[in-house]
Amino acid sequence: MLSGIGTPGIIMLVILALLLFGPNKLPELGRAVGRTFREFKEGARDVMSEPESVKKSEAPVPPAPQKVVAEVPQDRRLPE
């Protein structure tokens, strides 16, 4: 049976984070995690608010073929 983390689990995670990253890096790590969650939520909100008609009318565009250029080895000898 899988239950929530609870208070003791959160305390252990904080202690583990302090041991791994140190007290100086912990605020920086928290800001980065917060920024990541915020960007994810904004992206999910954008996808959910996009009208259905736009989603259906957009056909996938195949990528343009890329030119294959063979590399010619350069003569790297020193001048005589």
C-alpha cells in the first residue's frame, strides 16, 4: 500500500537535500525547481487553451530534405 510522504518524509528529504547540496546551493536549487514548475504549468495552460479548430486544421508539415555535403579532406602539409 502506497501512502503520501507525510511530515517525517518531508523532513528527511530536506535533511538529505542539505547534506547533498549544502546550505549555500539550496536556495538556488529551489528557485530553479520553482522556475521549472512555473514554465511547465504555463506550457500546459497554453496547450489546454488552444482552440480545437486550430488543432484540427493544422496538418503536420514534413521536414524539408537536407542537402548532404561530402567533406573533402584538406591538405594540411606545411609549405616546403
